[in-house]
Amino acid sequence: MNKIRYYSNFVMIAVYLGLGLLFFFTNIAEETVPSYRKELGATMMIYAVVRTFLVIRKHKRDNGNEF
């Protein structure tokens, strides 16, 4: 069960990173979110990086390898 949770965390990281890149570099959903597109994309990409760091740190801590 922990492996499923571990890999699903990386799937969500990929989703956040992909959506962040789409908002930052394309015109996708421009009608829905007409303003602050660059800021939203940057925020999603930063969140993906932070979440990656937290997932890796938790995995190392759970396995006994201190970070």
C-alpha cells in the first residue's frame, strides 16, 4: 500500500507540473482563467517542486535514512 501511495504522489507531482507548464506557456483555458495565467502557472510549478522535496524527505525518513 505504501508503494501505491508513493507512486501516486509522483503522479500528482507530474499533474501539477504539467498544468503549471500549460498555464505558463500556452493559451489553454484562456476563457476560464483570463488573468493571472503566468502567476498561476508559476505557483503550480513551485508547488510541484516543494511537494517533490517533501515526498522524498518523507520516504527517506520512513526508511530510516535521515535526510
